[in-house]
Amino acid sequence: MMLNYSSAGQWPGNKLSAAVIFLLLSCLFLCGWAGAGTKKVCVKKCCIQAEVVENDADRQLGLMFRDSLAENQGMLFIFDKVDRYGFWMKNMRFPLDIIWIDAEKRIVDIKKDVPACREENCETLMPAAEAKYVLEVQSGFTDRRGIKIGDRIEF
């Protein structure tokens, strides 16, 4: 689609066309289609759709300010190198299970039912081992599915 601006900086056509374009683009952004996308992430024959987060700005935002996370959804943080990546729950509205995964896609640590933090100084949760990926899922997900350290993740 090509958009042309007039010399006065006005949208071509009527205001309704501009509003429709704005709403369409907003919907695409809010639905995640304008982002990095999603991946099917599986462990122990259980699969979820995870939003993929690969840059610092999106990593810092994470799931902040969202109201919930469905049982079949998650957020997958992908890092450039293996390290001990700390996570916190600042500005979260619901608890999570946080899963650290090494470069061979094996779970190296799990923090279960991590509460939301609405204070200024939130605890940083550090994994027991280095990881290349971190998966955030609904609180209780790992217990309901019997997921444990050493399990292999596929994506």
C-alpha cells in the first residue's frame, strides 16, 4: 500500500480512510503481528504459543502491564549468548513460572509461582545455571504439566 501526503501534510481522501488505516495498523500491532512473532514451544507433549522477544527494549517490557496470560501462551526470551540472566516482576499484574533453558534446550532452573511486584524495589530472580533462553508461563503451569529441571524444550 502506498500513502501519499499532500504539500499541506494532509491525508489523501477523507478522515474516515485515515481512521480505518490507523485502526488496522493498531490492531496488527496489538495482536503481535507487527512484532517478532511467535513460536510453538513444546515440553513433555505440551505445546504453547510463545511471543518471541529478542531485543533489549522488548526484554525490558516483557509482560509488564498485561492483565493475564492464557494457559496455552507464554513469552520466550532469546539471548545472543549464554549467561545467568536475572528476571524481576516489576509492574506485573499476575504471578508466573519462569523457566531458564540452556543452549541445548534443556531446562536448567525453574522459579515457580513468582508473585507480581508493585513496589519500587523488586527482587531480581537469578537462575542456578547459565541459560540462553527464558520462558515465562502462567503460574502453576510447570506443576500442572510435571515439568522439571533437565526436561528438554523444543521450538
